[in-house]
Amino acid sequence: MSELEIRHLHVVYDDEPVVKDVSLRVPAGGRLAILGPSGSGKSSILRAIAGLVPSRGEVLLAGSSLAGVPTHRRDVGLMFQDNALFTHLNVVDNVGFGLRMRGATRSRARVQAQRFLELVGLEHKREAAVTDLSGGEQQRVALARTLAPGPAVVLLDEPVGALDRALREELLVAMTQVFDELRTTVVMVTHDQSEAFEIGRDVAVMRDGRISVAGAAAQVWANPQDSWTARFLGLNNVMEPGQPLHAALGCVPGVTTLLRPSLSRVADAGDARAARVLTGVVEWSRFRGGLYRAALSELSVGGSPVPGARVEVWSDRELEQGPAIAFTIADDDLVPLND
Amino acid sequence: MFIKPSRVPATLAALGIVPVLLLAGCAGSDAPATSSPPTSDGPESTEVKLLTYDSYNISKSVLKDFTAKTGYEVKIVKAEDAVATVNRALLTKENPEADVLFGIDNNTLGRALDVGLFQPYQAPDLAQVPQDLQLDPEHRVTPIDTGDVCLNYDRATLSAEQAPKGLEDLTGADFKDDLVVENPATSTPGLAFLLATIAKYGEDGYLDYWTKLKDNGVKVEDSWDNAYYKQFSAAAKNGTKPIVVSYASSPAAEMYYADPQPEQAPTAAVLNECYNQIEFAGVLNNAANPTGAQEFINFMLTRPYQEDIMTTNWVYSVLPSVQPPAVYEYAPAPQTTLSIPFEEVNQNREQWVEDWTSVMQ
Amino acid sequence: MLTRAAERLLWLLPLAFFALFFAYPVLNLLVTALHPDGHWELAVFGQVFSDSRFWSVLWFTVWLAAASTVLTLLVALPGAWVLARFRFWGKGLIEALAVVAFVMPTVVVAAAVSSSTERLGVPGLSEGVPAILLAHLYLNVGVVLRLVGNYWSQLDPQVEEAAAALGAPPWRRFLNVTWPRLAPAVLASSAIVFLFTFTSFGVVLILGRIGQANLEVLIYRKVVQLFNLPEGAVLAIVQIILVAVLLVVQSWLSRRLETRQGLLALPRLQRPRTAGQRSIVAAFLVCSLALLAGPIVAVFLDAFGGSQGWSLTNYAALGTSNEGTILFVSPIEAVRNSLVFAVAATVIALIIGSVVAFVLSGRASPLTESIWLLPLGVSAVTLGFGLLITFDEPPVNFRGSAALIPIAQALVAIPFVTRAVLPTLRSVRGNIREAAATLGATPLQTWRFVDLPMIVRGLAVAAGFAMAISLGEFGATVFLARSEFPTIPIAIYRFLGSPGDINYGQAMALSSILIVVTALVVVGTDRLRTSARYL
């Protein structure tokens, strides 16, 4: 497993720049998730690393440049969004394909492939036609096929994209286990933030061909850098300068500020007069992703009403409707943004 | 009407597409040996190919004599009836399928001579053939035999009294669905019969006559072979037509082949309003083996051949010295014949046949 | 992977082939028609158009094609419904028989129809329009069964059930729900059947009564019987134009079919449950077996049964050649010739057809694609006539050799090859190849282990079709085959046109051989396709 680094990468499709000056580094055995909406250019980064599209800039694998190296000699494994399985081959021969291309005999390739089939839990389907498999099974074959030749780096393009929720969870868990076991260097591309934070030790968020924020997963989560990234991660309490709430909470003037939604509840609404206490009435509440998400309106800060403002709060317990409830606001609940 | 060699440059001019021209040129130079059929053995060939019609027959022993005398072996290529045979030769004029063609007759000669289907050749024995049979002064074709195209009828169905006396009778209700004729577009006896009707009813009247024949249920076959052996009740197993366009000599042939010999021939010819036919042979232009072809034409005018065809093809010899065998007593000569001058036939044949086709369709 | 420049170069091969063997002969036809007497004139066109026979033949051609299409639809649509909705024993057999019928040589079909109708004691059906209609039905019923049947099976039956729940009686369900959704498929298959029967040649030539002619037969008669090349050329040009118009209509209708949405990926077939359903399926089995297998059985009965009971006389006669017979060579040589020509034609068609498919599988506009997929051979007579008058003189003289026969047969087969190969090529294109590269496959390995095995299936089907078409090709071959090398269909035609039991018997014996070879080729390659999965 090797370190992967890309420096100042540019990709142009039909005169349209889709990747603009992207630099990233994944340490050996590291896992980077590139998160971004569709069309942000994330797949193009993978294709450029694999040498499938012409690109400008540098791609370094274990410190040596891949410039001029054709795809088949780059030693990268790419798992395609639609799997791209060989429909003329059965399951085990799909998985053994990369080994055969590296000179293994058919029987050796099959033995090796068997290991990877066991890893993804498909050993009982080894002789099946890939067209007879379910969507989840096909994706597991594609994963095993990508891993089997032991590539220096594994690139995953929306690896669980087409699956239903249960299958997705199952495959994500299986994948992290496999990656941990093999200490694989992984770059994954996804549009789903929960996927990105589940697989990626590092996360990079992409927007319009550029990286808007990158770093360790927890760090990106804690500090989304700009309001677009914050909103893309599902953090919706972005306060712009001039908004009544911005001033009421005492944010740094002129700096767009994010109010984190996981606020601490104050048991007694009597303290509501304290300067850093926010009170409001639950307008609606929904259970989603293990948390209750509620919208508060009729807000007041330190007892003085902030007309028209509204915030989102996340809580592990359902917030009762009716009377106003209160939250304290700590310093690190307010995150300054760059825009 | 026929396209002259000038068609090629005209085509190329019309193309105006350079790549096509280049390609055509390339293909031409890639295939240098295509000017003669690759299956023939070149000028040294010991094989003579004869293109003729489907009902042609010749005794094996006679052909063996020819091979013994000249060293050439005869291969027979059969097309359909004679008009189709000639058309086939015309279509493959540049690369003939044979060296010599036999079966073209006085009525089909015109077009073939115009476009140069044959090369001139004067056989030594031609002098013995009566002058009036030698229709081509340039001797591109050599007369081989003559015959008379007449109506024949099945004596098992029709007595001599009941039989038609001539063309006019055929339109009558007595002979509804009784007649089978050959297609003049493909068959020389068919063409001769059409010419007989034109001679009798004139250019203005013959189509009306044929309309009446059509209404009376005339059956048209593409070849004499099919008309006689598929439809004629006296010759075909499931034949239903008691009257057929055939030859004056046909009853003699029926007698010759009948076993046991009957009292009288099972068929008879209507000896009125027959049409005379002369059959020719010629050396094809671009023939692979013209010498062998000439040898075969020489041979066709010799006594053994001329005698043989009288009982194989049932035609008369062109040599006055060759007398018909005894069985010909069952084939009396026609009493009246119709004819149209050779030149007039040459000029109008295609139009007449096309008009006939339009009416019969 | 090829660069753009290399793909352009690749185009040259099919372009050159079509320019030389299709465009050049067509231009030659034009010159023959417009330049008959050494100068340019429109006189021959005037001559043809003022002839009432031309108009009556044209009317007959249209009428015959329309009647054949309607008859085929009437017979095949109920069958298509049965195939679309039910799963039953014998279904595979019927489908296989329909495919075999579609590629069955027209000459054999003509022989089979006259033989089977005479055997049934309905001689009125053995000749003329009824016989032609029957032969057209036999040849084309598979087109409708397959095309409409497949489409129908993909229409969700729940929509009809929904209509029923909304209170629509069966006839309204058919009229207001099923028919509007099915119509594109019915129209598209009608267009194909109309096109095929509009250009029918062998069937009309053999089964038509004297004087009965459609355009194809008229062209043949003008050229071969009347040696009127200019008028033949005018008719050929008229035919080319009419066929081109029909092809445009047909490809437009088929394209419309492809863009329809909301189809089921997997058809829901059920076993017939009620007594009514069971009797419908049984009736379908009986009728389609009678129609599709009956004529074949009749050919075999005639081939083995002479006047003296069962024997192999007819087959034994095929091995002999004597001077008295109508073929220059022994009939068994026609079998050999047919196989040699068909193999050569298949190779040519596979090469040209897959190059066309390869280039089309990249970037191609829908228009380019339709043009290349046009079946040139629909008017085989025009093709044969054009080649005949073009390549018999310098600079290109092929007439002395047999080379033109496989070339003509390949021209007929190429669009079928392209159609069969294109979908598999498209499935290989794109990221399947990229996947192989990321797994370490060199371009050569990718070709060997990915492209080739995937295309082989398409190629096998294409080869089977090309071979069957070449084996049975008649309209073009009849112009080009010299007496030294007749093909089986030519020999059958000559035998059928000659009197006598032994000639008829030999025609039937040869037909039976052609049936067996054609069926083996088509069904065999279909097998190959399914077993190639684990290649």
C-alpha cells in the first residue's frame, strides 16, 4: 500500500474545465473520501488518477510520478460507479481477471479470487453468471475484483450508490473491515455525507472542480470553512452579518458565522435572561438519522426577542412542543466562516 | 437500343467521383486475368463448350466420333428455351459461357448480329447448303436444320374431325382451356407461333386474336419442354391440354419412341398455317476456343450429325442429300405455311413481343 | 482504443466496398437508362412511364405487398399475444421455426408451398396470388411474432388490469389501452413486412402465373427475356427510389419504437390457467406448427417419395451429371458451390459488417446509423442487374469469375451483420474496457480477453444469418451465376422449371438439403451464442 499525492491537477472535458487545480495527499493505508454534489468533478479526479482521461498536474504514487504511465501499468484499482462487470465471465473469473492479466494461470487466479470472494461473502456464488446477481452482489463482485490484484491504491466511484439503505450500511461496514484488514490506501468519491464520514479518515469537499475544504474527518465536520460547505454538510444555521440573530448572539461583526445545531439544553427556562441563552418554540420536529431535528421559532436571546429568526437544533431526545425551551450557547458553538 | 461500348467512358464521366474511379482502376489492375473465363484452359483447350437450349439432344456416339476425329471433347451448357439462350449469351457477351451457340433461329437473329455476338466463319461444307437458308451474307451464323412450327393435338382426345383446322378455330368454345403455347419472349417455337398469328391477322389484328385466346383459357409456358412435357395431354403424365404448339415432325417422334408400336401416331400435327424455322449455329465472339468452335460447326454440317438430328431433335437436315428416315412418313409436310420477311421480323420483333406480353399479363 | 484519425481510416474499407460494388453499379444503371443510344436523353423513362403495363405491374406490386402485410398481421397478431403472455411447452420450438422460416430461401418456400398445397388437395392454392400470399405469410410471420411479441410482453399487464378496475370492458381495454401502446410495434413490423414483400422476387417468379409480375420480376423479364437493358435500368432505378422511400419510413417507425419508455425489463409470463387460455394456447400451437412446419414436411415427403414409394432415388440422382440434364454440372456440385460461396460471402460480410458496426459504435449520428443499416439487398434483382452490367467490361471485369456472387450475397448480408454485432460492441465500449485497463490489462489483452469474447457472441449470430442469407440468395445470384457454378437455389429453380418427375424430385431433394443446412446454421449459431457465456 502506497502513499498517493496529486498536485495541481487540472482536467478538461470538451473545452470545459471540470477539475481545477486540485492538490490532495493520502498517506499509505489512509482513506480519503471526496464529497461533493454530482457534477462537481470528483469522478474526474479518479479517472485522472487511473490515467483514463488526459490531465495536467502531477499524480505521484509512492513518490514517483505517473506521468506517461498507461492505465494498465499504474497499479491502481478502480471500482466503477456502474460496476462495469464483464458479462461474458462468471463471478470467480471476474474477480480473477486482474490476476490473470498479471500473468497468473487460470487456476491460480481462481484460487486467489476465491479468497476475495470469501472476504465479500460471495464464495457460494463463484460460478454464477454476473447477470444473475442482485445489485448488492454485483457491487461486492466489483469490489472483490478491484481488490484482488492488490493494487497500490484503490479508487471507489460511488461504491454503494445504487443500493437501498440496508444493503448500503451492510456493504459500508464490510468495506471498512476489508480496508482495515488489508491496510488499503483508498480514495472514495461520493455525494452522500454519511458515507463520506463513515469510510473516510480524511474528507475533502468539492465544489465546481475545486476543493473547498479538506482535512481529517472530525476537523472538516467541526470547521466547514464556508457557508456552502456548511450547508452541504447539513449545517443550516448560517448567519450572515446584518441579520438580527447575528448581532443578538454577539458574533464578530462582518464575519459570517455558523451556529452548530447540537446545542446544550438548559433545564430551567428561568435563566433565559442570561446573555448566552437562546429560547424558542418548537415549530416542527422530526426523527432523522438517529437524532431529532427541530426548528425553533419565536426566538429570543437573553430575554430580548429576535423577530423573524429561526434555527435548527439537533437533540437525542424529542423536544416537546408548546412552551418555549432554552439552550446555552458555548463559544465553540459559534464557528466563523470564511465568506 | 443496345448500349454501345461508349457506355463506359460515359459512365465514368457521370461519376465524377475520384475515389470510385481510382478504386475501379485498382480493382481492374488487381485482376488481370479476368478477360477470359478462368475455368477454360486457354487456347490449348481440348474442350469445346456448346451453349444451347434445354430440349437439345444428340447421340453420344456421334459426339464420340467428333472427339475421335478432332481431339476436342464437347461440353453442353443448357440454358432454357432458345430465345432465353440467346439472351443469356447476349448478357454474357464479353465473357461467354461457351465457344459455340446453337439454337438461334431466323426470327431471333437480328439483335444478335447487330451487337456482334458471333464472329464470322465459313464452313467448307456450307456450299452444299441451299442459298436461301444462308440468311447472313457475312456467315456469322451457319444454318444447321429447319423445322415447321405447327399445332399438334392429342388423338386420344380429339379426332381428326374434331381437331382445329387452323388458328381461327382456337378461339372457339370447342377448344376452351385446350391450348398450351410457348412464351415468345423465351421460346423460339413460341415466337414462330406469334409470328404466324401476326402474318395471318396483321399487326393491327393479332393482339385482338390473342385477347380472344386468353379469354378462351390459353396456357403459356416458358419453354417448349414444359409446354410439351408438363401440359400436353399426350406427352405429360398429368397433362390436361390436348393442343400444343410444336413441330410438324413431332408425331413422328411420338411414333419413334412409342413402345409397343401403335397403329398410328398418338398425336397429329395441324398442317395448316405452320411457320417455318431455320436453326443456326455460330462461333461466339470472345470464345476461349474459337478453333474448336469452328471444328464443331464443320462437324454439324457433316452427314453423321445431320442424320442424327433428324431422330434426336426431330428437325430436317439442311443438306438436300440427307433424306429423312422412314418414320417421317408419320410427319407429312405442312400444306400451308405463313411467313413474314426476315428483315421485317428483325425490325419489329421486340415491339411485337412486348405488346404481346402486355396483353397476356 | 483507436484514435479519431484511425477510425476515419477504418471507414475507408466499407466506403470503398460500397462505392465499388453498390454506388458504381447504380450509377451504371443510371447511365444505361439515360444514355441508351450514345447521347443523354429521357426517352426511355418516357417509354416506360407511358406503358400501361408498367402501371399495372406497379399497382400489382403495391397491392400484393399490402395484401401480404395485412394477411401476415391478421395471422400473427393473435400469436404474438399468446407468445407475449404465456409460458408453455413448445414455445421455443415455435420461435426457432419462425426464425428458420424468416431466413428460408425463397425458392425453397415457393417449392414448399406448391408441394404442400397440392398434397393437401387444394390445387387452387398452389399457384398464382393465393400461393404467393401463402409463401409471403410463411416467410414473414416470424417478423411480426418476434417483434410485436417481444414488445407486447414488455408492456405491463397491470395497466390493463387498472383499466379493468376502472370499469373498462375487454374490448375497450384493447381499443383504448392495449392498442395505442402496441401500435408502434405493429406499425414498425408492418413496414418491414411491406418492404420485404414489395421486393419479393423468387416467390413471385416461381409461383406467379404467366404474365403475373411485380416490379422485381418485371425487371428480370425485361433484362433476361427481352434483353431490353435500358428499360430494365429505368425500372431498376424506379425500384431503388421506391425502396429508399420505404426504408426511410421503416427506419423512422423502428426508431420511434426504440424511444418508447415504460417497458418492463423482465416480461411476466404465466402458464395458461383457465380452460379458455389452455385451448387458445393449444390452438396457437397447432396452427403455427401447421403453418411453419407443414411446408417443410411436404418438401421432405416429396424428396423421399417418388412415384414408386419411399426411396432415395432423388438424392442419388443429385450425384450424377449427364449431357441430357439441364444443369451443366451435377447437382451435388451446386451444393458444394453454394457452401463455398456462402462461406466466402459470410467472411466478406463479417469483415465489412463488423467494421461498420465498430465505427458506428463510437460516435455516429442517428442519420449516419440508419443509412449504414439500410438493407441494400432488399432489391436483390437490382443489385444483381447492376453488378452484371457493370463488371463485364474493362476496366473491371469480374464476370468471367465467380467472385461477384459472394460479393452480391455479402452486400445482402452486411446490414444483418452490422445489426447483430452493433449491440454487443456497444456493450463493450465505454467503461468495460477501462475496467480491464485498471485491472492491468494491456490494450492487446483487453482485446483478447474482453472485446473478442464479448463480440464473438454477436459475430456468431451474425455469421449464422449471413450464411443463411447467402445460401438462399436468389435474386442477385440468378443474374450472376454462370452455368459452370450454379448454386442450390439456381439448381432448384432450373429443376422446378423443367418437366418430369425426376426433375421435380431433384428440386425437392435439393430443397430438403438447403432446409437442413439453413436450419442447422441458424439454430446452431443461436446455441453457440448461449454457450459462449463462459468463454
